[in-house]
Amino acid sequence: MNRKFKGFPNFYYQKLTICSDQSTEADIGNSSCSQNFSSFRDISVEDLFDIAKELPNKSCDLDIMPMWLFKECLPELIDIIHYIVNESLRTGVFPSNMKTAVVRPSLKKSQLDSDVLGNYRPISNLTYISKLIEKVVHSQIAGYLEEEDLFSPFQSAYRKFHSCETAVTRIHNEVMISS
């Protein structure tokens, strides 16, 4: 490992400790939800297959085969993957062996000083089964938040049809109106 990068684990551990110490439980008050989000729903084989096919062709060093090959073998693998994903949703347990990621430092901007650890961000590369579970969970939680109108009208991240462009357009529009 490059000598410069040996300090990353300690650097990010300290950063996470500070963030954790400063965070508090959010006061959500009285919610006007028509129903509580109490559990995840099983996903169908067809929906899981579609989600898997949509994953980008990026692989993790921890994957046993490249993503393109995984997609080619998906018809043969889908039943066991379907079982793993739905069992995770039913029990609320993320499989221990999938909690590992390959983390690599990435310079935030090319013009920043590469000798300053704070100029890097950690990029986690997850296995494709982990990504599948994450996508399924995300779609169910985002669907619930959308149905219950719990997203802030100003939130663009993690929402369908919202992006940085949407946020910039909104801000630009507000500046133009107020001028």
C-alpha cells in the first residue's frame, strides 16, 4: 500500500467518530402518514431480474465473477438470489458476508493537493448481491416516502426524476423571479 494511504483508515475513523458524537436523534414529531412503514415486502422473481439487469457492469474485487458474466448466468442464479434477497427483507438482517466492501480513496478534485488526506473521499465498492438488496430496499422505502408525501419539496437526491440539474434549475428560477 502506498505510504500516503496508510493513514486513511485512522483518518476516516476519527471523522466518523466526530460525526457520530455530534448527531442526535431527529425529532419527527407527529406524522400524518396514513400507515406506518412496518416491514418490507417480498420482491417477485421478475422484478428482481429486471433490477439485476439494470445494474451497471461494474464488479467488485470481492465478486466471484465479473458483472457481465453474472448477468449472463442470471437465469440460472435468480432462484437462489431471490431467496437471499427476500430472506434478508423478511428477517431484516443483511447477510454478514455481504457487509464487506473494497474501499478506495478518490481525490475529490484533480487540482487538490494529493498529500492532504482530507482532499480524498472514500469510494466503497460493494458486491453485486449487496447492490441488489440495496436497490430493492431503496425502491420500497422511496416508494413509501413518495406515497406518504414525506419527501421535502426541496430534496433532489435519491428521488426519481430529481437530480442536481433539477435543484439548480429550481434555484435559478427563484433567483430570476426575485430579480
